[in-house]
Amino acid sequence: MTHIYNFSAGPAVLPKEVLIQARDEMLDWHGSGMSIMEMSHRGKEFMAIAAEAEADFRELLAIPANYKVLFLQGGAHAQFSMVPLNLLRDKKTVDYVDTGIWSRKAIDEAAKYCQVNIAASSAADHYTYAPTQDEWQLNKNAAYVHYTSNETIGGVEMFWTPEVSDVPLVADMSSHILSRPIDVSKFGIIYAGAQKNIGPAGLTIVIIRDDLIGHASSYTPSMFDYKIHADNGSMYNTPPTYGIYIAGLVFKGLKAKGGLAAMEQANIAKAELLYGYLDSSDFYSSPIAVENRSRMNVPFTLKDASLDELFLKESHQQGLLQLKGHKLVGGMRASIYNAMPIEGVQALVDFMQEFKRVHG
Ligand code: PMP
């Protein structure tokens, strides 16, 4: 049987060992006689699973003690409104950096609650790079600064952490969290939907500095108030229990593989393999500025776009799935998250070479 490699941007490939363990534990978790899906979220078994998942996640990212980790729902989309609802306090304006479609969505949502200052934007260059700090026009009275550290659709990643003095820095890390070490202490809030590097869709993780909790605007729905979730240990309502369990298995696997420094090395090797091939070829190209090329999401185009459909059909026949670029940008996109082995990237490069040989 052809080996399958799934290049989906999310929900995305999960580590095979995690799926195998989940399968083995599906009907009877550790002799409890029950599946995790059937357990009370307040029972001692699940409470232990959630606590261990949080502890492992904290260890992986070296999260300082003055930060809470919240296991929420609603995806990163819910964070687009939760952030302004909780962080505005008595301020009127917020700073957003506009590097692509996901920043844009965050901006449009925040604009419902306050005045959004676009501190920098690469829209005029079709979002092919991320503006550097010297291009950012920050407002010192802003309630916070928001940016999207990896644009999943555009494939634009920022490998540096912005300096924003004492204004809280908020980052949407949905599509690169856990792919490399991060200095959490530089951030006020980090949020990420799970369905790329963490686990199944339905879980959203928020890392929030303690002093930013407890300032929600008075009209904030309870479900959108960080304090309510923090005070209730992420169990104000029924949490996505199975997603938390799978995330916990993913975290254990990352620790066993050497943690985020090891993941970073593996991700660099995969990205170099693919971008190296794109650069060496005049048949394919990457539209993204070299310093912002995402290690997670690699958009590329064929010189002759009339071959796109054939490329997708033949790659699919070779077991290379979900390579179609997002409908808003076209072309191709290979998402090569933590769980994509280098063999998958090599198989893609081999296919691309062969496709070029036949059709180039
Ligand atoms: N931000 C980024 C960077 C994303 O990649 C995505 C999902 N692809 C979202 C936000 C939205 O996430 P969700 O669909 O979980 O709300």
C-alpha cells in the first residue's frame, strides 16, 4: 500500500504513536472500565489526566509560574474577541500588526470593541513578508499589541519576538506553537487552536500572565471571561475532555523526543529540504521573503498554473494528501507540522522532481 503523508493545514497529522496509544486505550482507560469520553470531567481519573497535560505543556514551553494555562473551546476565533473583551480595561485603542488573512480576521473582530491602530501591514505586498520592528508604529497608550506569529495561509512566520515595553504583547501562535522554544515571559497572552501541533480540533490553549486576568468589560459573557475559566481550573463548563487527553499524549511524546529544542532542529531540517528544492528549481517557486518563510506551512506555486490540477491529482495518487493551497491564495501549500516526518517531506520532494521531469 502506498504510504500516506497528510500535508493538511489543520486539522493536521498527529503522531502515529499517539493514535495507536489512543486506540489501545479507547475502550478501557487504565483499567477504569471506561473510555475517557465517558468519564466525568470532575472525576479523579480525568482531573489527573488534565493536570498532567498541563504540567507537561508547562515544562515543554518553560512557562513561568506567574502564567495560567487555560484549556478552552471556541478555537482561535473565540480568542479574537476574548482578547479585546478582557484586555481593554479603561483604554480605547489597541495595536495590531497585519501580516495576512488571520491577522485580518483578528483585526476585524477587535474593531467591534475598540479603535484598532494598524501598527504595520504587509497587505500592499500581498502578505509575502512580515514588517520588521522598525516599521511598527506602536502607540504607547494601546491596551495591547497583537500579532500573528505564523500566518497559516500565507506561510509567513516571524522568528523574532517584538519589543513592546510594558504594553502587553498578544500572539496568535495557532500554527507554530510547540515547533520551537519560545520565551513566554515576553508575552501577555499566547493563544493557539489545537488542531495543528497540539491535538484534535475543539481545544484551544491560552497562556495568560496573571495580572491580565480579572479585567473583563462588564458586558463580557461568562464563557469569554478569562477569570471565570482561571478560577475554575478550566472546568467552568465541561471541557473538551478527549482533546485534552490526546494533547497530553502529544506532549508526552514531545518530551520523549527531546522537547522543543529537538523539535526545532527537526523542523529546520524539514523546511530546508523543501525550500532548498523550491529554490533550486525554476519549475516551482516560493513567494515568501526568505527571512519569513514558515517552517510549518510552505506555500508554493507551479510556474505553469494550468498544471495545478494535474499536480494535485498525481500527488494524491502517490499518497501525498491535501496539498491544495488555501482558496484565497491558490497554488499549493504543504503543511509540515511537528508530526510530519522528514520522510514525508522527502517523498514530496521526490514527487515534485518526477512531476517536473515529466511535465517541465
Ligand atoms: N489563527 C490562525 C493562525 C489559524 O491558522 C487558524 C486556523 N487555521 C485560526 C486562527 C482559526 O482557528 P479556529 O478555526 O480554531 O478558530
